[in-house]
Amino acid sequence: MLGAALLFVLLFRRLGIGAVLGYLVAGAVIGPQGMKLIGDVEGKFGIAELGIVLLLFLVGLELHPTRLWRLRRDIFGFGLGQVVACGLAISGIILAFAGFSWEAALALGLPLALSSTAQVLPMLRSAGRMNTPFGERAFSVLLFQDLSIVPLITIIAALSRAPADPAAPPGYMLALYTVGAVVGLVLAGRYLLNPLFRLIGHLGERELFVAAGLFTVLAAAGVMEALHLSTALGAFIAGVMLADSPYRHELEADVEPFRTILLGLFFLSVGMMLDLNVVMSRPLFVIGLAIAVIAVKSGVIFGLARVFGVETRPALALGLLLSQGGEFGFVLFAQARAAQLIQPEAASLFGAVVTLSMATTPFLMIIARWFNRGGTGPERDDLDGPSAAMPASAIVVGYGRFGQTVAQMLMAKAVSVTLIDVSATQVDRSSDFGSKVFYGDGTRLDLLRQAGADDARTIVFCMDGDPVSPETLKPVLEAFPHAAILVRAFDRRHLIRLNRLDLAGVTREVFESAVCMGRKALEAVGVADDAIDRAEAEYRKRDALRLTEQGKSGDLHSGKEMMFTPERSIRTVEPEA
């Protein structure tokens, strides 16, 4: 399996198609329907599902509970709307054109509403977009999809034609189990896991971190499986509970290699489970339904995204990103088969639909990146990344008009600087002026390490807009405590959010230039130089006091009585001499 994965992933990555399709094709080639080199596919699939469990644990490590609360509207609004709307629309198509009963159509259509967490999240993480508004919306939908596994299983059980299983708990008990398990995992994380990792940290044994990290993931998943709940949900909750642990980065580094291998084996297993005989008997049905699933989900998600305030291009990209079928579809098809709602041949046929839709994802991502980047085309692979940079005293992330000025001032005093920008166009343009800019997302910890952040004295974030959120900066502050972190703030709101962090400095991008023009405007209307100095000093003092008040309350209206207005000036507040 590993040999086939190496061969096909290398080939497909070389062709620019993506690793996931390489794994799927490798599994189909060596599996029971191909060269018959591998047996017991279902057994291997059960082990490989741990890749999804580990993936959700790592995602949970990146999400503080307060951030999850902030995303509640997208999770329970956007996510719920996506599952219901897509599930019913696809069920209607199956009922109308495939000749299934309404119960079977519902048992097949609802699982097809789910997307591939195992495909989408690694793409977002590798692109450094998990903490962007686009990435957070995609994650919110995927998280609700994972939460919806329990109610979907309950629906299939309610439609079941099979004799009731006395060992299986009823639907309302599953809901109570879910709440109880979540509360139990939260308490275990606070009172057991954090003290455990603190003890291991004091011992300084690296292998104990590996063992404890894997134990945490598997124990949480095992508890959920024993309760007939989603194992991935249990691992995700365990990750969230450790998101604010000082040992989070060690855990992430230790678990990541296992996640990578097992997730690859998962996609290999999906490829091996593909019943090629069933697919070949009805190829037009599989292809047509896969196209219908992608089209319906893209359209519905695009429409919902627009309702939730997403702009047109990112909404299109989000629709394409989440348009494929998901790995939990195989689990739910097995449930439908056990409930005697569908025949085994139908489960294989619809499994092929999910697999084919997943195989199209790398191609759809090329289109999605084009939409989400405003038509700038796909990512480049001919540019040097930060790993090629020499050690430097300063790292400047974002080499636009703001970053260029900062970098020029550093270089004027012969300070060594590493320049990073995510825009390939900016990298090309800067080389024309003799500046070596490295391509990559400088908010990612791995890229900062490659750029030499462990030895840098300062890291300066100069990107346009407000992509640098407190959630993005907290890991940087933890990982590089020796470096002075400076940030360009987009506006007052951005500045207020950043002021809660222990940053070396935050600068509003237009503040100083606006003050400079204000001085020139006062000079143009005939105000004396000493009066201009007093006006500037008083404005700066009042603005700083307002920021302090706003930072404490989180309300932009705080301190508004300190603002100058046509009725309130220095002369009315404090008569000039």
C-alpha cells in the first residue's frame, strides 16, 4: 500500500493534480477489483479511519473555545442550512430519476450532502487559510456536517425496514449520550489532560508526549464509539480542550506524522473499496449523478453564502470547495444497507459516486483558487519559498507599499531582512527592482520557522487589510517569544482587537499620514505653527485615551465625548492663550 501510494502520489503531484486523487487511483489499482494485491479492505478501512480522527484532533488544537463561540452563526446557521438544503435537493433528484423509494432516496441523498473533511481541511491548512474568514466559514460548515452524523444515523434508523437491534440505543438516548460525552470530555480535558501534560512537560520526555497525544485522541474516539457516536467529534472536542495548553505545539508536531500516513491510507482504502464491476455496469449513471451532486451542492452553497454576506467570488469558491461527497457517506450507506433501505449494489454504486466526486476536487480547486483570488490564476510552484532564505535579524511579511517602506528603513541601517509575500505577482515585480522576496503565507508557523524566525529579533506583519487576527498571532507569540512582533493594523477596530495581545507595537496604516495631512491643512488655512503643534498633541492624547476606553469596553462609542466636533474644539474645551 505504501509503495503504491509513493508511486501514484509522486506521479499525480508531478502532474499538478493533487495527492488525494493519487491515493484513490493507487487503491483502485492494487485493490480487489484491480491487481488483487490487497485483501480485507474493510478491516484496513476501519484502521485508516483513524486518519480522520487525528485530523479533527489537530483542527481542534487550532480552535480556542471562544473562537468556536464566535463562529456559532456560521456553524449552526450556514452549516445547518447547507446540510438540509443540499440533502433534500439531492434526495429529490434521486427520487425523480433513479427509481428508488422515498425512504431509500432520503437515506442516499442526505449522506451526499456531506463534504470531505479529510480532503478540504488539509487543503486549507497547507494553504495557511484556516484562520481566514474564508477558511473559517468552510470549517464551520464541515464541523456542522460532522455534528450531523448522529441525527442522520437516527433518521436512517427511524426509516429502517430491518428488525430492531435490541443493543442499539434509541435516537433520544443518542442525543443525551452526545451531550453527556461532550461535557465529560470537557471536564476530562480540564482536570485530567492538562495536569497530565504539565507533568510530562516537567519530565521532558519526548516519547511520553507522543504516547500521551495518541492516547488522548484514541481514548476520546473510543468513548464516542462505545456510545455509538462520531469518533471524529470526540477527537475534535479533545483537541479544543487542549487548544490553550502551553504544550499544544508539541502535541501538534507529535501527532502530525501519524495523521499524514493514516489519512493517506484512508484514501487508499476508499479506492480499494470501489466496486469497479458495478461502476462499469452503469457508468453513465455514476458520472451523471456525480456531476449532479457537484452542481447542486455548488449552487446551494453559493446561494447560502451570499445570504450570509459572502461576496460573489469567495462564495463561488466556497461552493466548489465543498461540492464533493464525503467520507462519512460510506458510513451512512452502510447504515442504510443494514437498515434494508438499499441493496449492497446500490451502496457500491453510490460509493462510486462519492469517490468520483472526491476525485474531481483537485481540478475544482484550481477553479476555486481562481475565483477566490480574483482571477489571478492558480498558485505558482516555480518560486522560492522561505526555506531558501538566509538567517536574518528581521522578517517582513507582506511586501506591498507598507512593507516596502518598513524594509527599506531596516536595510538603510544594514539590518538583514527576509521578505515574504503570498502574491506571486508581487514576488515577480519586486525582483525587477533587485529585491528578493520569498513566496508563501507568512502567518504559518512552519513557514516562519523555515524563514529563520527562531533566530530573528523581530517579525513585522505588513499585509494589507486585516488578515492578521489575534487567533493568528497568538501561536506566533508563543512559538517565538524572543522576537519583537510588530503588526500593521487596518483600522481602529482591528487595532482594538490587537491591543489585547502582548505585541511589541501596532501601527494604524493611515494614522501618521493623516495626521501629517491634517497639519498641512491647518497650515493652509493660516494657523500658526505653535498652535498646530498644540492641536496635534491634544488630538493624539485624546485618541490614545479613546483607544484605552474602547479596548476595555469593546465598544467603538466609548469615549466619543473626547472627539472634536464643530461645537467642541480646543478653544471651547480649553481657551487658547
